[in-house]
Amino acid sequence: MQDILQRAQKIKLVLFDVDGVLTDGSLFFGDDGQEYKAFYSRDGLGIKLLQRTGVEVGVITARQSQLVVHRMKNLGIEHFYQGRLDKTIAFKEILEKLNLTPQQTAYAGDDVIDLPVMTQVGLAVAVQDAHPFVKKHAHWITEHNGGRGAARDLCELIMEAQGSHKEQLNSFLINE
């Protein structure tokens, strides 16, 4: 675990996949063809807390959805790439844009399409219910499943390693 905390201390950018990481991977389609997804509110709060510490957050997803655009705006995520089957191109773009190295980046994924980026970053994270091959290539595996707290697990790991977790939590206490 000490190795994981050392890796997490260096993180300045966290990238997430969407389906299977920020959601449980389920895709719902209405009769009109409209796509629906469920996002876990605690994951969203974890992302917002992490952003408050100065860590950048981004998303790279292979699918394209207006619903995801809405969620990213809601979370204040500016670094957002949709329709990227080759996620490495978007990964390199965001690193260049932010002037960061792969070692300063964490990536959370759940399936083999995430491995090309996961194998390059300083902290590769698989969600608890990720494909076994992905888990085999991760530095760390979250306690919770994708779309059910995995993103929050990663955000809190990074804040803990960087010494900002307690401060973020305590900011919600009312001082009498």
C-alpha cells in the first residue's frame, strides 16, 4: 500500500472512463432511442472535493452521449473527450494541454479498451468489478464497483496521500 500512496502523492490529473466506472455500465434506451445512464451522487461529490484541492479531472470515453455532456458540465469537468475508441490520442492531448507527464496522471478503467492508457500512467486503477485482465494490469483496485463509489474511492485515496482529505471532509462541519 505504501507504493500506491507514493504514486497517489504525485497525481495532478485524474482521468475516468464513463461506462463501467462513473456508471455501473448499464445502458438504458427508451422507445425513442434516447439513452439513459445512472450516475452515483457520492462519486460526483468526491470528484468535486478532489477538484477543490487543485487536482485536475478529466474523462475519456469511447461512447458519445449528450447525457454525459450534461453530467460533465454539472461536475465542472472541462477536460472531456467523447467518441474516442483510441483513448491514447485524447490522453496525449490532455497531457500536452496541461503540461503534465504520464506519471502525474491516474486513470480509472474497467475494460480492455482502457488498458492502452492505464499501462502508461503513474497510477492505473481498476474498479472492483472490472474485467479480470484489467485488474491484473492495475496498480490499485477500488473497494467499490463502477458507478457505485469507485470514483469516490480513487478521489479519497489521492486526497489522503496528498494530505488534503481531512480538510475537505472537515469543511462540511458546522463550527459552533
